[in-house]
Amino acid sequence: MKTVYTCFSTDVIHEGHLNIINHAKEYGRVIVGCLSDREMMRCTKFPTTTEEERMNLYRGIDGVDDVILQDDMLYNDVIELLHPDYIIHGDNWKTGAEASIRSHVEKLLNSYGGQIIDIPYTYNESVRKIDLQLKEKLSMPEYRRKRLRQLIEMTPVVKVMEAHSGLTGLIVEKTVVEGENGKLDQFDAMWISSLCDSTAKGKPDIELVDMTSRFRTIEDITEVTTKPIIFDGDTGGLTEHFVYTVRTLERLGVSAVIIEDKTGLKKNSLFGTEVEQTQDSIENFSAKIAAGKKAQLTDDFMIIARIESLILERGMEDALSRARAFVSAGADGIMIHSRKKDPAEIIEFCDKFRAEDKTTPIVVVPSSFNSITESELASHGVNIVIYANQLTRSAFPAMQKTAEDILKYHRAKEVDDRLMPIKEIITLIDEI
Ligand code: SPV
Ligand code: MG
């Protein structure tokens, strides 16, 4: 009897999946692979059920003979194990990001005479409805909120990109690339940067854009995306105000707020000691963290303490003693910041902190120390890497140059070849 294999990465079975199984049955014994959580969130969607729940779901489908776990989106593990005669898939993987997976699978199968069966992808009203339900489930506050904690558990390093509008949110949501290893990759979460949120409004990054406006930015983003959000809470403001901010962020489905141990008129950290900045006392800032933790209603939400000692040149010991104190006050994570090009002081902090604290998540923002890779940072105990401002910094020069050139040439023809075609811009946004 021949073996037919298909890989599912879905939390809900619809007509399309049943169609695949019905076709598969005609070719032999049907084995369904359940794509592991780790791989599913890299190449399709974040799972809303556990691997075990999904495996049980697939086992219950009529015509399925066996279900196994597939822990490699490129199918290397299952092909080596099963040498299936056929791999069956909807023909939607012939285009888009998954096309590279298909051609990899085809090569593997060719090496021993296996074959791909592409069947027409089923897309009708009921499939569309289920897709929407899944999307809704992923984007609802209660699901989105807890996802950062899940990601910290599930992935070696959580990759976060800044977003400051619906459009930049969509870029973080949808950008998928094929990495050097042939696997697909995407960002895990979004950072709502005070710098970029302020800059988009033409305002300085000094806590001038008020919380109501910052919450509006969050809502613009949550309306069109599903990925979890880390909010840049600046200093958190007065403790009496911060507790309300925590409640609102939780309600909006934000996963974490990062507050920095500065006080008074905060300026962006990348100014370092070129501008006057006051660091908050350990006592005050610990009290702010403790009040925030006490105010929060869910167990999912995280309050992450950001330490400015290295930025303000107060030394490593100061940074470490603050980290200890803030964790004792209830902080769910520590963000250590630096504006040096060399990552040495960040690495030293991470190594020393990890030597005494094995579990509290460490967050870094490698804007200045940008030569170090995510995996190098992870090897020093970093859990979350935030790319805090790169979308804004790449968009600005492009827009400025276009404006200058139109002024220069008194027409738009000269800039046309660097513009997104009109056809693409009008179809960029999905209609509901
Ligand atoms: C931000 O993105 O607003 C930050 C990070 O706070 S930094 O600009 O590096 O201070
Ligand atoms: Mg900021």
C-alpha cells in the first residue's frame, strides 16, 4: 500500500481540508502531519490550540490513518522518516511565500521517486467565514494579550518590529521572507515606540503626545493586525496615572508595557548624556512597578522595567542592582538599554544578570549596537529583540527624496520608477 502524506497547520477543519483527505484516500494510506507550534508561527499563523489538541482534531477526520508531528516546515524530518510516495497539498502553495517550500519538497521527493499532488485550493464562502473566525480569534484582546508570554516560551528569541500606524502594523503583520536556511521567517510582535509614534505626529519624543492619542495609535494597529503588542510607556508618568494606563492597555489587548527609570522631562535615550535627564530613584520606580502590578486584572499582562544606567553612564553595578530591585518589585522583565555601537556592555549586563537570574526575560533594543545578531543575543540570555525605529527611519528619507525631486523636475515622471504601482497601492489593504 502506498503512503500519502499531507501537512496541516490549522486549528479548524473546513471543507478544504476534507477535500484533501478525500483525494488522498484514493492514493493509499493517509498520514497527516501536524505542524509544530514553533514552525506554524514562523510560516503561517500563531496557533490558538495546542499541538495535542490539533493532533486529536486531525485524528478524528474520517479517512485519516495516522497523525504525526511535523517539526520542520521544509518537511525534511517527515520525508526522511516516512519516505511517502505522495505529498498532497492545495495548489495555493505554488505561489507566494510557500512556493519555496513546495520546490524544496519536490526536490526531496524526486530523489527517491516520490511525487507531489496539487489539488485545487478550496476557497468558498464557508472557508472564508472560518478564516475570518480564526483571524478574529487571533486578534481579540484576550488572545492577543497572552501571546507574548507564549512566544517567550515557544521561541528562542522573540523578534519585534516597530509600528506606529495601521499601515506599518500591516507591514509587521504580513512581511514573510525566505531565510538563508530556506525556511520562512516573520516578526513575532510589534513595538509601539514613543519615538516613532511622536515622530509620525511631527512631535518631539518628550511624553508630549498624550496617552489618549497613543491609545488611538494602538487601536489603529489592532484593528488591522493580529500580532501581539509591546507598548513603549516612556516613564509611565505619575504612579497615580500609570495604574490607569495599565488597565487600559490590558483592555486594548496589549501584552506588555515597558517603562523606563527616568523622571521629569524625559528625552529620547539615544541622546544619552548630551541632554539633561534624571534617573528615578530605585525606591520610587520600584513603587511604580509594584502599583502597576497590583492594578492589573489579568495574569497575562507584563510590566517590563527599562534600566537607563548604561545610557546615563552610571555603571554596570548600578544597572545590575536596579535590575535586582525591579524584579523584586514585581517586574515581569528587564530591558537594558545602551547607545554604544559596541554591544560589549549589553553582553556583560546580560551575562551577569543571567548568572543570578535564570528566568526573568531580558529585552534589548539594538539600534546602536546593530552588528550583533538575534541568535548571538539569545546565547547571552536575551529573550526579546526590538527593532525600535527602522521602519520610520527608512520611510522618511524615501519620502523626502520624492518630495525634493518633484519640486526639482516640476512633474512626477522622474520619481515614478521608485513608487509602488497605483494598482498595488489600491489593493494593498484587504477589504473585509
Ligand atoms: C523608542 O523607540 O521610543 C524607545 C527606544 O524608547 S529608544 O529610542 O532607543 O530610546
Ligand atoms: Mg521611547
